Amino acid sequence: MTENKPLIYDLDRSDIKDLLASWKQPAFRVNQIWEGLYRNLKSSPAEWSNLPGVLKTRLATDAVFQALTPIDTQRSSDGETVKTLFTTLDGKSVEAVLMKYNHRRTLCISSQAGCAMNCVFCATGQMGFSRSLSSGEIVEQVLYYARMLATEDEHVTNVVVMGMGEPFHNYDNTLAAVDRLNDSQGYNLGARRFTISTVGLVPMIRRFTSEHRQVNLAVSLHAANDELRSSLLPVNKKYPLDELIPACRDYVDITGRRITFEWALIQDVNDSPQDARQLINLVRGMLCHVNVIPLNPTHEYAGKSTPLTRAREFTAVLEEFGIPCTIRLRRGIEIQAGCGQLAGQHSKPDNN
């Protein structure tokens, strides 16, 4: 993280054990630090009451406990969505979002600063790619909101890695962060509480399949023919549908788990009954769910959101052929906190 100073959230239990051993500290301190970080949500060595002063001083001096500094927070008018802009130690911008539903407190977190996938309707894709986040920087986003919710006697129920960046372009760090947060002796958020969304990096989907994880997988599809999908998601030129869909079918067949397909409905682009029928032909017979998302506006894409009545017509075609689907409840659009709107910059609420 910094020269000779690790970010504490980049370390798994064995790393912390090795670090403490190098400091001649007894092994039982590992559990105290791990539980302090992930169960008691301590954010600095000074907050530990069960560590000796010399160890707290060493931790404060030789480890980093904050890699993300919140510099801007926006709340939606209904109070159900909170978006936070962080800056990293090297000056990169990262955004994450807390969304409150009836019985869920869902986080949308980022895996990269910017994104290299260049999806045309996504604000993050429009800003370009800066760098991947470390596993600890990903973890820190979750712990930030966990502490915020703890002040309200609430807790995180779900984490979706659907913020800035392509998680499978940062595969090792993303999954290391999930594993750290899933650890039963630490934060202990169940694997099925996580969803990772990819634009369709086929080799990584196949690697994910081979690992037989319980983490949920979502694929940003958005079109059911190569010409249209390539115009919206340039990655389709490298991994076209005749490679992507078999990888998705293999995921379902091998793991027995349902896959989610995300479909941003763009008026007069991919929202017709014919588009729905093409999608049906693509996924027929697969254990899947289609998450229909009326397009959220971004400054550099002229496409418009499909009206709700037309969105319902689209999903009705899918349902007629037995394809499970839902229209996603839109949250935080006026503060640019919706799907595809994170751009890592100060922004004023857009009430238009």
C-alpha cells in the first residue's frame, strides 16, 4: 500500500499471523485483531482495549488503517440511497452506494477506479480506466458502510460488486475481498449474500465456474445479437455471444446455480418484443433470471430510458415463455447513484 506499510485490510489471517510473528507478538493476538477489525468494526489501533500499548503503537506506525477517505456524501431525496465518493492514497476516485430496501441493506461497491470495458451507456466506462483496487480497498468500502449502519443498529445484508470497474478484470483481488468478508470468524457475511457482475469475460467466467463458489453471478447482456451488443459493449467483439452463452450454460450446469442476466432497457434500441424473443431464444432452457433495468441517464450517452409501460410489455413476452424476470426498482437516480451512473467525481443532484 505504502512503502513497507501494508493496508491492514489487504491482509488475511495468515498474513496478520506472519506480521505479528515478525514483531515477536504471541499468536493469540491474531484473533484479537481479526475480530476487532471485522466483528467489532474498529477503524484504528487506538480503539482496541484488549491490546497492549506497545502493539497498538506498532500497528499505528507500521500498518495503514485507512486507504479510502470519504470526501463527498450525497443522499437521495427519499433518504433510501447514500452515495459516497472516496479518494485513495494515490488520489484516485472511487464511489460506492448504500441502498435501503424493506428488509435489506444492500451495498454496491467498486472493484476498480474507472473501467476499461468502455460500455457506451455507462458513466464509469465513459471516464476510462485508472487502476484496479486492492482487495483491502474493496473490503474497506463495505466496512465503511457497516460502521455507518451500526450507528443505526442495522447491518449490511447484501453486497453487489456492480459499482465502478469490471470485477473479473480484477479477479484475484475481488474474490480475495469476498473471501475476507465471508470468513466465519470475521465479518461472516454469507457467500450467497454477494453478487458479482461481469460484462462477460469468458475465461474468468469459466475460472469462476471451476471454483464452485456460492457467490451469485450476474452477466450484463443488454442485447441478444452480436451486432447490437458489440455497439453497446465493445467487449463483445472479443467474447461474442457464441462464446459467452455456452460459458453461462456451463456455469449453470456445473454449479447447479441460477445465473442472472442484466438488461438495460434503452428506448427503441433493445426494448421491442422482437428483442425479447431474441433473448428468449438465447437463454431458453437455462436456469436464469433476467433483471430488467430501465436505462439510467448519463451525460455522454443520448439513449433514453424505456417507459415503464413498454418495460412491462418486454417482461410480459419473457414471462409468456417461462423466463423469470423482474424490473429493477430504481434508486438514487437524482444523485447519479443508479446502475451505470458512478463516475467518481463531485456531482450536484440532477432533478431533471
